[in-house]
Amino acid sequence: MFALKQNQSVSRLLSTLVLSVCTFFTPVGWALSVDDAKHLALRTSFAASPDLMNALLPLSREEAVDYVMTRVEPNPIDPPEFVVNPEPVPRYNELSQKEKRDFNKQRGQQRQALKEWWVERIVATRAPLQEQMLLFWHNHFTTSSQKVRDPIQLYQQHELLRNQSLGRFDLMLRLVMQDPAMLNYLDNRQNKKRKPNENLARELLELYTIGEGNYTEKDIKETARALTGWSTNNSRRTFQLNAGQHDEGRKSILGESRYFNMPQVLDLLLQRPETAQLITTKLWQQFISPTPNQERIAELATAFKNHQYDIRRFLKQLLMEDAFWAKENRAVLVKSPVEMVVGLYRQVGTDTAPYKIMVNQARQLGQDLLTPPNVKGWPIASTEWINTASLLKRQNAINRFMRAKEMNSTQQDEGMLYEAANTWAQSEQFNYQKDWLLAMEPVTDIEGNRPIRTLRNLLNDPVYQLK
């Protein structure tokens, strides 16, 4: 009997050891391959820079995902002075024509400074995933500087989205719906009980929550009634409820009839499964592929909603998906202009960069920060970014940087990218680190007669535009 029990114990011990060994040698438990580390870096961090790759390569998949997700930091770059010490908002109608021209010129300069400050943050940050998510939410809750002229309101919304970028979507939605920039952008200051304005209600349903096809025109009209009186105090740059302009009557929205106000409308929308499905689908398209697996989307969306819309938890789950690591989903997404321009500098590890020129280059390539083209925003990591003409423009932008010719700038040091790139190309590590640049094998001959020429050829290869 003792021998039998002893044999059973040995058998259980061997089974446990075998299970542990098998678990360790699954793809999740292995240290990342170069291709895996490069894939994660390109999708989450703008570039597979040497420093980041060296940090990721010893890690398992889960450890690597945790590494890119847990790096957060306070603001490393001070915001512009006009944000730190804002001036009172003048009464515009009381200004002379010259004062109006000067005031409008000043605001234009401030909006440009805000864009340059943001690009500097993206280049300098040690938490690039946070910046990636900020770009994502800026594109989801679109607000344009062409209509919101006050740069401080734009800054306030920027910081709101930054603080919530990996927090909870339900809280972010509630804060955005009281954000002065959003209320001004979608004309909710004009939304009054005797003359409802439907702009914010329409985008709330169509773009921010349940999505097109899941509501009726009547739902929009009734939602607009619930949003009446939600306004701003532009001189103080704060949310303001004009109770006298709020329609307190009964409203019927998405099949429910009650005396809806704004918070109750948001409660209703957050309870709908379509809201979680819309966000899940967009994040899948941002990080995995343009063609979501609808069955898996439904499962992920349910988990997202059931865990109180916890973005950080959901994003980790998304980055651990087999689909994220699948070979067929690599090099299928296109870098946005901002990702491409910023990625050049993060790749070679410059200490500083010509931020004004980078902002202008991104704008010329189709992505003007703080100024999305319309309420639907820019394409999400899409092939819409690339055609014959736009690819040529991207390659020209790269060549201008790499030739050390900084356009329209007498105040920036010239040659910043070239000098850093040349130093990297001359290093002993370049021969193997150059393979980290592209998401897949190049489609052109990249070998040059000098290392810097090889690097330039790599950057000009069409594959450099993919991630």
C-alpha cells in the first residue's frame, strides 16, 4: 500500500513538472523573438528604437506588454507660457479692428505653439503608449481648432483626454460631454429648449457611443432635448448649466420613456452593448488589423463593459490576443503622418528635434494635430493614408529631414535627424539593429555604399510606412 501511494505521489509530481515545463515553453512564456519585440514596439511606441528593443527582448509576451503599458510619467515638458499664466478672455465685440486682428494673430500663434508642444512630448516621452492612446482618443472625440479658437480650451480637453487615456471610458465620456471645447465645437451653446440643436446629440450617438444604424432620427431629436441648457462660460472656460434653457419634459430615447437629463442619457448609452462594441472595434483596428473578428469583438466588448470600461485592463487583454501576435496581422497597418514623422526621431534617439517643422510636415501629409478634417476624424491605421501621391510625399519628407535641410526655419538647429542618424549608422550595433526598422522584409534594394545610405534606403522603402 505504501509503495502504491509513493508511486502515485511520484506520478503527480512528474505531471506537475511536465505541466510547468510545458507552460514555460509556450509562446507566452518564451522570451520575445526579434520579430515579436519589433511588432510590439511598432504598434505601441512609434518606433522600434534600440533602447526599447533591448528592454523588450529578454521579456516574455506578458512581461513585454506590461512593460509598454505600465510606463507612465508626469509631464516631462512644460506647457507654453500662455497656458501656465492665462490672460483674461477679452470682450471681443468691444475690441477695435486692429485689436481684433492682433488678438486673432496671437491665438493662431498660440495654437501652433500648442501643437509643437504636443509633438515635443511625443518625441521626448518615456511612455509612448500613453501618447498613442491620447492620439486615439483625440481622433475619437474630435474637436477642431478651426472652430474652437481658444487654445486654452483645446489644452484643457487635451489634458482631460491624456489623464483618462488609460483610465475608464465611462468617466471619460461624462467629462468630455461637459468639456467647453466639445460643447463649443458641436454648438451645444445654441441648444435651447425652444429651439434644440441636434449636432452634439447626433455625434454622441453615431460616433462616440452606439454607432450608426443603432438609433433613429427621433432618438437624436429626443437626445438633443435632454442636452438642452448644457453650455459653457467661455470667459471662465468652464462648463455651465443654463437650467432655464433645459427641456424638463418626458423624452423617449432608444425605447425608454422618462424625464431624461444628460447624465441619464449617458447611463443609458453606456448600458447598451453597442457602445462597448464600437470602442472595441476601433481599438482592434488601431492595434491589430483593419478587419476585426466579429465573434471575438463581441466577447471582448462584453468583458470591457462588465469591467466598468477599464481601458488599461482591456488594452492589455487586446495586446495579449493571439490575433495581435498572428503573422498574418503584421505589417497590415499604416502609420499615420504623425506616427511616421515622430517615429523618425524616436528611432534614432535624438535629444531634440525641429518641432515646428515636424508639425508642418505632418499637416502637409494630411494630419494637422488639433484640427481633424471633420467630426469623423482621420483614418484609423488605414490604407486610406497611402496612395501613389501620398507615398511620394512621405518619402520626400524623409529625404528632406535626412538631407539636413530644415524647411522654413531660421530658429531651429539644422541637421538634427541627420547627425543622430549618422551616429547610429556608424555604430557597431547598426548592422543588426537596422533590421528593427521595418515591419517586414524590404521590397527594394536597401544596401548602400555607406551605412547612412543604407539607412536612408531603409527609410525610403515602402515597408517603412507599415507597422
